Amino acid sequence: MEIAVASGKGGTGKSFVAANIGYAISRERETVLVDCDVEEPNLHLFFPGIPSSVPVTTRLPVIDEDSCTLCGKCASFCRYGALTVTQSGVLFLKDLCHSCGGCEIVCPSGAISEEESVIGRVDTLRIPPHLTLISGILNVGEIKSPTVIKAAREAASGSPLVIYDAAPGVTCPVVETLSGCDVCILVTEPTPFGLHDLDLAVQLAALLGVPSGVVVNRSTPGADEALRFCERHELPVLLDIPFDREIARIHNRGGLLSQVDTAWADTFRDLFYRAEALSEGGL
Ligand code: SF4
Ligand code: SF4
């Protein structure tokens, strides 16, 4: 079972929801929580500890100027525009390269080889008795988030229950996270910005064929735009979390609501079961 927790925009409380579901359900069964917000991972703040790390690499072409005849075949082949052949040599734009390896194959002079380049890492932390936290971390200045997300997902593969904390938004890193998931929990806040971006996230989940339900976070009495939005779009509301200064205080200190409050632990466990039922078409 793979559950993604996502949101159309940042700051809705997505990681708060992911961490609390993960912790609550891990009291009952083996759970893997994966931080796929690789540019700004923060789940580790809820679970202090010293993780083990594995580097994430990508392969990049290296051009031997002495062997290069400036024939231009590599640049013609590269559909991403990462290579430009000039009179004085081959210009390589690393950030445009998709590591397909094609330029090495088409070079008639054997002037191109590949080398591994470290772009991030995957940290794994065991939290007894039944929780494992896997964090994908993209190095500063690198742009290949999907590669690191893929590595983090691979580190969790084979686990019976995996909960992914996606990056905010609806771009490539979120597509990489949501693809193949059984269900998506979309966290929103009841503001015009929140609902606008929720709409985009709902569309993305539908495009990927992932059933989705909504958690409304920091809701206030009378502000029922989010609930009406869900009604219009026939989206199940999985949980409505009220604005509450005590919840904010616990969260701002890096505390975990479901760890310090058994009633909330039950609520987040119920949220998991509702998401599970949604994945099975039962809601
Ligand atoms: S590895 Fe592929 S994407 Fe990268 S420069 Fe070569 S042809 Fe272009
Ligand atoms: S294909 Fe090889 S020889 Fe031709 S320009 Fe590119 S690196 Fe040089």
C-alpha cells in the first residue's frame, strides 16, 4: 500500500499530516515514511536521530578534447540541448543533461565517456518499534529532484506500507512521487490560494489515475469554502483539522501531535483507514 500526502501549495501542513499518520499507524504495523520533498526535506525534524546515508548519483558525459574532431554528432543527437559544438570545442550544459548516455554511443571518435556525479543522498533512520524514516536530500545547486525521489522510493520498495510526503506544487517532483500510488491525501487550507492550488493538485492526481481525498487544515467555524469545493468536485473530506493554538504550539516546537495526544493519534489512525478504504473504492 502506497499513500502520497500532497498539496497544491506550500505551508498547508502536508508534512505535519504525513508525520502524524506515519507515527500513529506505526503503533500498529510496520510503516515506512518517505520524505520526497527533496529540496526542503523536514520530516527528520519530527524524528531526531542519526541516520545512515547512501549517496545518489547520476551519470554525466565527459568530453576528451584531444580525441574530439568537432563533428557535431553529439550535439545533433542531444534532444535536450545540453551539448553545443563550437569551433573551439564542445560546450556541455550540465543542468540540461538527462543522463541518457546517447552522446557517448553516437560519438564516432570515442571522445565521450561518462562519470558518476553525486547530486544528493538518501538517509534512513530506524525509529523503534515499527517506523522507518527515509529522507531524500538533493544537494544545494542541483536540479534533478526526480532522480533523488526515485532513489528514496527505491529504498522503500518492498515495504507493505509506505507513506510519501510529496513536494508542494504540481511539477515533476510531485508527478514522480504520486505515480503508482494507491491513494493521495491532499492537504489544503481554507483560503482562496489554498483552494486554487488544491484544484490543480486534484487535476494532477486524476491525470495520474490516483484516487484522492482531502484534509482541510486550520479550518475555522463558518469558513466552509473548502468543504463546498470538495462537495462540488465530489471529493471525500477525510479529515477537518480546526485552527487550534495548542496544535500550533506543539507543531512549532517540533513536537508530534499524535505522540503527545492519544485522541489525535486515534484521529490520524482513522485518517489512514479512511485513505485505505478510498484506495479500495470503499468511500
Ligand atoms: S547524456 Fe543524453 S542528455 Fe546528456 S548530454 Fe548526452 S545526449 Fe544529452
Ligand atoms: S560526437 Fe564526439 S567527436 Fe563529434 S563533436 Fe561530439 S565529442 Fe566531438
